[in-house]
Amino acid sequence: MSMITTTAWVRRGVAAQFPTKYEIDEKEMDRISKLARMQLEDAQEDLNAAQGNDDSGKKDDDAMEDDAEEKGEKDASKKKTDDDNDLKEYDLDHYDSDEVDEDGEKITMFGNVKSLAYHEPNEEDPYLVVPEEEDDEEREELQILPTDNLLLAGKVEDEVAHLEVYVYEDAADNLYVHHDIMLPAIPLCVEWLDFPVGKSADSTSTTGNIVAVGTMEPDIEVWDLDVVDSMYPNAILGQGSADAEGDAKKSKKKKKTKANDEFHVDSVLALAANRQHRNLLASASADRTVKLWDLNTAKSAKSYSHHTDKVCSLDWHPKESTVLLSGSYDRTIVAADMRSPDTKARWGVDADVETVRWDVHDPNYFYVTTDGGMVYRYDIRNVPATPKDSKPVWSLQAHDSSVSSFDINPAIPGFIATGSTDKQVKLWNVENDKPSMVVSRKLDVGKVFSTNFAPDAEVGFRLAVAGSKGSVQIWDTSTNAAVRRAFVSRMPSLQGDVKERMVGMQPDQDESDDEGAPETGAVGGADGWESMDED
């Protein structure tokens, strides 16, 4: 069983062309030792808690052990006599007396001592040195070209959680897993960062290729995507970081289990990087709080309690860089300036919020999707007196079940995508506030948990779709005939028909079938896809 719960694109040209292999120096060893000790202490405390202090059944267990011991002694006495007779033929009293060869040298299980190969000091052992051509081959396999995108996918497979880092080669119609990162729990959200955090901050570089991951655990892990096979994250945002640094005592009694200003105490459901203030990362949690992290210090700078239930979605305003939009299971959406959080606007909907998103083409508006299958568009300038008085610009029953994912095309205003637990992906034209469906598809990813348009202009029509089957499909929506007809007036390059194109990893695909080679996904037309294109 596998599923992909969340995805995020990395734009072209930011990944290192040749990612480095993880190396341990003295400083890194000290860091991971603290983290490993912290994890061991946590595990021991959990074990102690599970065992409990109740010894009520201990006496009964002791009585049973005494009976078993008495019976065992009788059986062992009889068995020993039989075993002694059987073992005589093996002469075990002289088992360590080695044979000798013609020269009088002892013969051991590894042969004669003279058969061992010796090397002079500083001489390379040919059996231990990797040939240079193999280094070059491995380096070439890890290479990421400036024209490649990365696609990050949080995945659960056979109860093992990890982050898969895909390389998407658009020109070659190729998608394959470059490397992966082990995670402590089911991933719920990922956010790409261009700001160096943790170990990356030790360098003089002011940029980075970093990912923050929120999981069912309350801590946020930060990893460097340009390093392969890392053992531990570059940084931890949360209580785990304080424990590793010795700032908090490792005791269940001392640990805070209630919401507080310093760290989350429940699952992290959403992350949002501030693209203008690059050292700021916002996080939303099931503990009902939103926190603002300073990536320079890896500490919580602010904590906000705008909601009365789990906070599940966040989005920074594209122009007003201090305004944050948040959506919650309390069925409200809040827009607040983080500099003066008491000044906030609130809207209400009739079901649990799934996603909130500013309209990048006109930030006076924002979108909300809900568990009831609805999509709403609101005007930020029309603030209701109470959430119950909220009036959207328009509302749309997009799906019969939860609209679990949503995105806005970066190239064409009014072009949006929705994904649902009904297993469908739908593309919409909402120009002039008149929503109409352009195309609906089932892409064989199961229940849809993620739909994301690529961030680069050259591949802005590529829509990454993933879900409960653990597979990824990248759909070039610009090759769909209905999309071309619907948006050709806004993008003349869509004139005419072309063959529809899709690249993807097949569900539960066995990568061992093609050893060492990147997996190339299925490419082609719409044959076999369940579809409903606009006439």
C-alpha cells in the first residue's frame, strides 16, 4: 500500500548540477549524536509509559515461571545424557586445535597467513579504491541539468514515510526518482525554500535549495536537497530542536503538551514560505495555532491563535508581504497582518476548509475550497460583519466530494485546477466570474491529494497530479484540445491541435525491472483515460 499525500515543484536552475554525497565530519558527528540520543531517550520514555507502573499481574507470572522451571529441570537432566552421547563423535574438546601445512604453518578457516596481501604505507588497496571511471559514472547519474525541474513528493509506502525527489526532464518526456529522504511520520505538507537553514547556513551562500516538511509529528524537518543520502535533517523547527541543543529537559513531566508560543504540539498541516522576506516560514497545525519561524535562528518568532479548530491551509499575499491567509476546520478563513495580528478579517463557509489561495493575477481576490466539494471566490475588500454574513463573488459545486487540492495557472488568468477524493481532476475557465468546466479526467492516481502547476513559464501548463495510489502524473494541459480552444484568445500560441501529452510513474511500479536506469513514465494521448472534454 502506498500513497502520495503532498507535492511541490522546484523551479529550474536552482538545484546543484552535481548534488554532493553526505559526509560526516567531527562537527556533524556531534550534531547527529545529540539527535540520536534524543530519539533514543524518547523511545525509552515511550516504552516505560507503555509498560506502566502496574505490577498487578507480576505475581501470577512468577508462579507460572516457577512451575515451568521445575518441569524444565527434569527435562534438561534427561536431555543432557542423550546429548553427551551424540556429541562425542565431534571431538569438541579439541575443536580449536588448528591443523598445520607442510611448512608447519597453521591452517585457519581463512587459509594460510602467508596468503594475506600486504600493502606498503600510503599504497592504495585496489580492492578498496573505487575506479575513477565509476566515480564519473555515478556523478553523471546524479547530474541535474539547468533545464530540469525537481518535483518533491511526500509518500507513505508499506508504513514507511519518505520524501521522493523526482527529476522531470520536459524535453525528454522523462520523470524519475533522483533520491529520497526518510521521514519520521506521514508527510502532510512540503514547502520549498531558497534560504539556507542549518548546516547550509554555515556557508557564505545567501541562497539554498531546501525543503521544509510537515508531518503527523509536531516538529518541522528542514533538509538540503543538494545533498544525497543525509542521515538527519539540517534543522528541526520545534521542540526537538530545543531538546537536541539542551535547552529543554528530556522529561515527559517537563514537556509541554498544550499549545504554546515556542513550538507546535500536534501535526503540522500546512507550510508557507514568504518569498519577499525569505527568512520567514509560516506553519499551521492541528494544535489550532499558526507560527512564524525565523529561519536565521530556527526559532519561533510569533504564534497566533486566530482559529478554534485545526488550521489546515496558509498562503502569503503576493504583494502585501506581511498579510497571511489561513483556513481552518472551524469553517472560517482569516486574513491578518502579521505585524498587527489583532487586526484581522474573517469569512465563513458551510463546511471544513481544505485550501485557501490568493489569486496571483489579482490579489484583491482569494479562493477557498471545502470538504463539501465547493469552490468560492471572495473579494478581500468586502469584509462581512460576521462570518455568517460572508458573500462570495461566486460559488461553484466543483465536485461531489472534498476538493482536496487546488491551483491557479501562473500563465493564464482565470485558469484553475481542482482535484478531489472522487478521483477526478477538473480544469476550469473562470474568466469574467463565470465558472465553466473545460475538461474532467481520471488520471489513475486514485483519490487526488495534490494538483500543482509548474512554476516556470516554459512549463507553466504542466500539472503534477498525485494521490492515494502512490503514483505521479504530469499532464501537459496545453496539449489538451479543450484547453487550447478555451484559452487561445488569451494565448495565441495555443492555436491548432497537437497530440496530447502526459508523463508519469505508474501506480505501484516495480523500479527493480530496469536496474540503474531512471524510470521513464507513460507518454501519449488520451487513450484509456476517463475523460469529459467541453464540446
